[in-house]
Amino acid sequence: MEQFFLALLLTIIAGLSTTIGSAIAFFVKNPSKKFISLIMGFSAGVMILISFVELLQQGIESTNFLLGHIFFFMGMGIMFLIDVAISHQYEFEGPCSDNLINSDSKAKKTSLLVTMGIFIHNFPEGMATFIGTLQSIELGLILAFAIALHNIPEGIAVAVPVYTSTGSRKKAFTWSFLSGVSEPVGALIVGLILYPFINDFLLGAMLAIVGGFMIYISLDELLPASQSLGSQHLPILGILMGMAVMAISLSLL
């Protein structure tokens, strides 16, 4: 039960890191697009490496080579269906000015849509952190770190248009909080339903599915957003840095 509550705690920390993004939106009026681009690339690098080196491999070892890959692609398929059904676009994606602030009169509506989209998309991330921590505390910490990193820009994406259109820090913080709270909700759902039935096979299958989640998020969400914000070289630099940091971390664990 101690590991259960630790898994839930890490999920809460990772999910609610969106509020860090809202704090950045308050105190840094014009957050650098290049910095956000680098952070998103870094997060993608962490997720890609950990998915192939740890999550998929754990799935293969606990099931077999074919089943491990089937569960992995199942995870990507689940994220694809979620993305098609509940899509979202960050306020700072696509052509924009030198800063991230958009004073469009539709900012409130945009932020509501972004908040709803991020809320739905964050469910699998909460499951990922929870399941990873059940496998090992080290893996849970790595996943929580990677997810927290890219939740910070998500918090900015939600808070900036609300703060710009209303001038209310409280409202911007609340919306940012709501966008991240779905991660511990997702963890609770998995914990309450599946935890009593966890065995090596089920845990391995779930880790492979989580690997699919992470790869889809990296390729479909983080990299396009990173490229839309920075130069053509920043995203790949962030990926290389993220992979290198994770490789060193795994070698030391």
C-alpha cells in the first residue's frame, strides 16, 4: 500500500505541475518561445528513450516479443482515438508573435477548449506514472519528471489566454489546475479497478501500453509544438539532451 500511495503522490505532482506554467505566465510576461521549444523537445527525448528502453522492454519480458509489441501499438491506437475524438491545439501553436500572449477576443473560448482537450489527454499520463511507479520507484520518478516537464508549457497554454482576457490570476490558476487534475483522477481509476488484479503479465502489458502512450504524445504533440515555437534545430537539440540525460540517469540507477 505504501507504493500505491507513492504512485498516487507522484501522479499528483506530475499532473499539477501545470500550475507552475500558470505561475510563469503571471510573473514572466513574455516567456521565450525558444525556451519552451527546448523544454518540449527535451521532454520528448526523455519519453522516447524511456518508452523504448524501459517500458516496451518490460512489456516484452513480462509477456513475449509479439504480445509486447501488440500492447505497445494498442497504446498508440488508444491515444490516436482520444486525439481524434477530443483534439486540442495550444494557444501558441502555429504562426504567432514573438511572445506567447494572444489578446484575441476569443481567448476565453480558446482556453476553455484547450483546457478540456488537455484534461482528456492527461488521463493516460496519470495512468502511466501510476503504473510505472508500481513497477519500480525509479521508473515512476523518471516518468513523473518527463510528464511534469511538458505539463509546464500546457499550464502556460491554459493560463495565458485566461489571464490576458480577464486579468484574473485566480481564474487563470484555477483553469490551469483543472487541466492537470485529470492525471491523479486517471491514476485513481487504474488503482481502484486494476490494482487488486495486478500480476507480472498484466503489469508488463500495461507498461507496454504506456510506452505506446508516451511515443504517441511525443511524436504527435510535443515535437510539432516544439517545432512551431523554435528554430529547426532547437527541437532536435532538446531531444538529444533529453535522451542523454535519461541514458545517464538509467546507467546510474
